[in-house]
Amino acid sequence: MDLPSKHVLDLSKRIGARGAGSDGEKAAASYVLRTMSEFDAEVDVDVETFSSWKSDEHAIIIVYLAAVLAYSAFQLNYVLSLALAATAFLVFQMETYSWGVLSRLLPRSSASNIIGKVHPAQSPLQTVLVVANYDSAKSSPLGRPGLARAHRVLYIISFVCITLIGLLAITGLGGSLLKIPEDAIFQIWLSFAPFPAYLLVLSVLMLWGESRGLYTAGANDNASGVGVMLSVLHTIAANPLEKTAVWGVATARGAAGGRGMVALLKRHRRTLKNAFIINLDHVGRGATKVITREGVMLGFRASRKLTRLALKAAEGSVGLKIEKGKCRVKKSDAMVSRARGYRSLTIGGTRGGAYEGWHNDGDSYNSIKRSALDNAATLVGLLLDEIDSIPGGSRKASQRKLRGAELEDRGEESENMVP
């Protein structure tokens, strides 16, 4: 039996930090490739290389500083101030929802997605992706538990500050046209000073993390997800589904805003148009949850049918308690795919809208709970069986018994359809 905890140990302790462009990132990719290639049953393994920036934090910092500059430019030229504020507002939206704009101007390096494909026993009628990013992020002051849980609030406040600086520029421009006294406009400008100050403080905290923070061991973020994905794929490879092709995908550059998932969807746009995407994120700590909404702003709702069927599958398993949850800190592979119209869902363990271990240097193997890994694997197994039953009924009873004995700590899975 292929245990998820073994893979988490290898990735987070033996390989360790897996930062973008580092030897650790390459070693992790090689580990996943070797593991998939060594499965007993035949698995088609592919390596897909792409080019990406290393972090999406830099773009957000530049946006914040542009808004601060817009505030300063107010005293020089209202039109310039408005142009800077409007640009910051629009780019902030694009970067927040994983559509890189400024990020595209940042230095790039190559990275690889590792894909293992298991073909069904019969002609495939659908495809399911079980995905997890294998890189680890840098530690940051914002990754401390209290600040992590408040991350969405802090982020929304920054958006409000950018918006208000834009309104200030409009006020100045309108005031000059209406011949409002300069002293009155100056007093208004002073009253808006807390907003750029807030953006400056947030920028400093983020810069501190990017410049002084070290890449974490990433046990929960996200060796845990990769470990469960490999474990599930190993079981499916030994006992394929009837009519469902299963792709196990380890994506790179999750800390850069899910760029590995972006590259995957771009390369397989037609093949994956109607695919079901199950993302595994931070599944090594806390209670296993079905994440129904992701994103630091309004966010994206998970596929509703996939959510419903995942909960339904969990109800049919003795001892498996699964609840709904929300993630407000990370641009996960599921969020990235939902933003592009794909049918996806994240399984993870959240606390207060944040993931334990996110951007935290305490995210080590010793903090991992094997029971959490087992629960996640069980839920994914149940979900896959439910999906496989859509076209032509459930799998043979003998196959169910085999998987039940082999994956008592993993299980069978629920279904996904149109969101």
C-alpha cells in the first residue's frame, strides 16, 4: 500500500525547501517523475516544461507602490494621479484573479508539470484530474497564524485604499474644473493620507518576506497534496476505473499564482474542456474539508455539483466526517481553473479561512497528521468512484472490495458535473 505520509516525508524532509528555480524544485519534480514511473501498473508519464516568474507577490507590491505614487502625484498633476490610480486599480484586479499583467514583466525561469495518466478499462468517456502543486513558498510575516487568518481582511482593505486614492484623483480633477479653492483640495488630500500609509506598511511586510524570508519545507504546503495525489494514482493504476481516465498532475509554481495550472490548461485546452479537476491543497493538517469558495476578494465558487457529490460520497463512508470550508489566502490550482471556466474543486484543511502552514517556516513534517492525509485520500477515492458511475453505473463489486481493502485510509470518490 502506497502511503501518502511516505511521499510527504521524502518531499518535505529529504528534499526540503522547493522554491521556484531552486535545486529543491528540480529534485521534487524528479521525485514525482520517478515515483510515477515505478508504479506496478502501466502509467503514461509526461513532463511538460514551461516558463514562469517565481512569485506573484512582486506584482502586488508594485501595484501598491503605484497607488502610493498616485497619491504623491496628486500635488503635481491631477490627470497623472488619476492615470496611475486607475492603472493600479485595474492591474490589481487582474493579478488578484490570476491573470498576470505586471507579473509578465518579471524575470522568468523554467519549471515542469509532471503528469501520470491512467487509462480506464473500457473506452474513456470522461477525464478527471487529481492535481497538487509541489513547490513551496517563502516564509513571511503575513504567514503568522493571526495575520494569515486576517489575510482576506487586510487584502480587501488594500483594495479599498487603492480605490479611494483613485476617487481622490477624480475629486482633485473635478475640483479644479469647478474652481474649488486649492486650500480645500489640499485639506482633502491630507485627510486621505492613511490610505497610502497602509499600502506602504503592507508593502514593507511583503518585501520583508520576499527578501528575507526563506523557502519553507512545505510539508503541508503542499507536499501533503502531492503525497495524497501519488497515493491515489498508485491505487488507480493498479485497478483502473471503468470508463474514466485519471490524470495525476504535480504542478509547479503554485506560489507564483498557480502558473503550473495555467500552463497545463493552455496546453490541453481542448482535451480538458469538460474534465473534472480535483485539487489537493494543505491536506496534512486539520479537518478535511470541501472548499466551496476560494479567493481573497469575492472569490470563485467551486463546481456546485462536484461539491454536492463529494459531500454525498463522504456521507456513505463510515467514520469520515467532511465539512464545507473556504480558503481566503491562496490562488490555488482550483481557483485558477475556476477563473477560466473549468469544473474544479479543492479538498483541503482550513482554519479561519486560512491554511495551516501557509507561508510559515514552521511548516515541517513533524506537524503533519497522518489521519488527515488518510481522510483526504479516502475522500478522493470515493469521489472518483462516483464520477466513474455517471456514464454506465458503478464498478464491479469485486473491484470495490479490492479497493476498499487496499485503500481503507484513502477510499473512493464522488462525482462532478456542470457547475
